Amino acid sequence: MQAAIVEGIFPRGSRLPATRDLARELAVSRNTVLNVYENLVAQGYVSARTGSGTWIAENLPEGCLNSAPALPLSEPLMSKPAAISKRGATLLGHANASPYQWGAFVPGAPDVREFPHKLFSQIQSRLNREPDIERLIYSSNGGCPQLRQALAEYLSVARSVRADADQIIITEGIHQAVDLVTRVLCDAGDPVWIEEPGYWGTRNLLRINGLKIQAKAVDEQGIIPELAPRSKAPKMIFVTPSHQYPLGVHLSLERRRQLLDLARKHKSWLVEDDYDSEFRFAGQPFPSLQGFEPDAPVIYMGTFSKTLYPALRLGYLVVPKALAQPLRVAAAELYRGGHLLVQRALAEFIQKGHYMTHIRRMRKLYSQRRRFMMTLIERYLGAAFMPVVNHEAGLHLVLNLPPGCDDVAIAALALRRGVKVRPLSQYYMHPQERRGLLLGYACVDERQCQGAFGVLKACLMEAGIAGRG
């Protein structure tokens, strides 16, 4: 116990357990504990206070502070770097996840304060009072059956997705979904196509799984497919057709047909990340690529991270019938699915119409915030900085910057001043001249937005790419 006090395991000024309680816990006689306490008092490590117990001394005996450790170390334990595998080093070398997930202007951050937490908690509390055994064990059937059914009905109406509940697999977000389909359907070295620019998270997962990544440029109609691949045809083609990330364009009808024809011809899989599809603020939502044709070779991915909140860690896959069983078994083997109580609560939240009500309310709020952000750009920076792609959708926009400028340095300067933006150049796999900043507006009200925008403008002025107007 003396060593524990010296090492700080028992903090100074804290109360020791009662002798009777400690004796019972350690299965020793109380006299043994009393003798130890008396010795500690005599040595000055603790003090006994009548009626209030035994307490660690605030000032320990001087001798104990100067004593050397029993086994002196020649060097600190963590002085040598840990051995990392080549695969681990590759992952860490390309890591791009930001520690900043909230505030002006974090891209893609929903306003988590607006979620009806009280209502959702009431649903959870009622279901948790007498949970079924099936919700307390591992999931091996692709997730909560009620949630899969609720999603099948919702996606059919909202996104024109063609699927029944058996084709849906619940995941812990897009990253797990990408990992699952690539592990099961691809071998190391298989070519896969991604969008350029595109989501770095998908790119890193493909890299760590040993796939040969080929980046295909994006224009105003979406990804530009290579209709007659000069090398081996891609095993998978990853696309964000409804709202391309990060540029915001949508995949044209012509490109959709081209991709579907190419996938059928070469027996490839189209992997559709339906990013931000719920937040379109003008016109009709674009239907999913998955529902564009019957029996399309499309694996559809979605998540509740943007529509509800990221920490929920719930997403889903909609897969062709031939893949449902193998992917369900693989998911159970790799990840041991859980969170079934939360999934059941979310199923009821959707089935009773609360989800759609929340989406409609947030769509209106985000539309207002987007318009305000666009007004600030036009008023204080000018037309040259307006987004090149101006589709009214999503949770962020891309501030246009002059070609070749250092958007990484500008983002770093803004971060030092409390404004969190992401440089567009980091979303490209290969060097490009195009520059910009991703500005998230969803989690920032107008007052906060205006103040943060003033800081960002000052950063642009210091970089010499914005005037003082």
C-alpha cells in the first residue's frame, strides 16, 4: 500500500476504505488491515481523523520522494518507436481524419443539437425496459429485422431503391460497408475506380485492402468513365451519383447508362454512396443509381451520420439478392454485429414518421444557412470565389480559389484562428492545379457564421488572394 501511495495510485488527500470493508474485500483479518494502517500513520503517509476515517497525507514524507525506483530504467519506456507493419505504415501515412468535427466551418457536420433527442430517448427507454433476448446477443442476420424492413419501405419511396428487407445489411457506417464489400468481392491487386477528387476515407480503405486504385476525373456530369478500358476492367467502381463528394455535381443520365452498361459488360460492381441525397433544397431529388434499372449491378450504401448524428454509428448496405447471404455471413464473421436495441428504436422512429419529419425540418434549416453563406461569399469576396458547382444540395460548398494557390496553408492559418475548413487539393489522389476550401454550413447559425467568415476573409487577405473590399 505504501508503494501505491507513492506512485499516486491512491491520490493525496483521498480517503482510504474503512478497515472492515477492506478486510472483507481482501479476505484477510481486520487486525491485519489495522496493523497496516497504524504503520502508515506512524510513517506519515496517512492520518487518522476521529469519526471521519483514514486519509492519505497531502504532503508525503520527504524520504519517499527521493527514493529511487526498485528497478531503474536506462531509458523511458516509450522512447523507442513501436514496430508498425508495412500495411499499418501505409494507412498511417495517408491518414486524413480530422480531430475537429464540430464548429465553423467543418464540412459535412450536421447540427446534432436539432435532433429530437428527448423523443428518441423515450422510444429507447420504453424498449429497453423489457428487451427481447435477440436484442442482447450478437447479430448474425444483417441487423435488426424491423430496421431492415423500415429501411426497405423508406428507401423505396424516398430514393427509388428496389429491394426487400433481406437485401439490407446494417453496418456501422460507410467505412465498414466499404471494408465489407471489398474484402468479400475483391482480391489484392484488383483494379478499382474512384472519383477524382473523391472521399479520402474510401480511398484509404481500398489502399489498405491491397486494391489497385485508378482515379477517374469528375466534370459537370460526374465521373468520366473509360468506356473501353485499356487495361484490366475494374472490379468495382465507387461513385457518389446524387451529390458528388466533394464537388457537389450529380451524375447525368447519360453517364449513369454508360456506367451500368460498362458494369454489365465487364461483370463489375458499381458501389453507390448516396451521400447527402436527403438534403436537396431545390427541385426533385435525383433517384438512386441502384433503382435506375431492374437488377442493376449496384451495391447501394447509406448512413444516418448526416441525417441524425455521427456518433450513432449506423449505416446500411442494399445488395443484389445473389450477394445478400454471403455478405451477411461475412459481416457476422468479421464484425459481430450489435447495437440491436438502438436499431430497434430507430426502426420505430422511422416507421412512425419521425424520421421524415426530422429530415423535412433540417432540409429547411440547412437551406437557409446555405443561402446565408452564399450571400457572404458574394458580398465580401466576390463572384470569382463563388462555388463552380452551384447545386442547391448537401451540407457544404466549395469556396473557389485561384489555381495553384496554397489552400493547405490557408486552411492551416484559419485553423490556428479557430476556423475549421478543408483544402480541396487534399481530396485529389494526383496533383492538380485546382484549389478551393470546403466550407460546412450545417452546424453554424447565422451569427456564428458571419463572425467566422470574417476570420476566414482575413486569412485570405493575408495570403494575398482577397481584397479589402
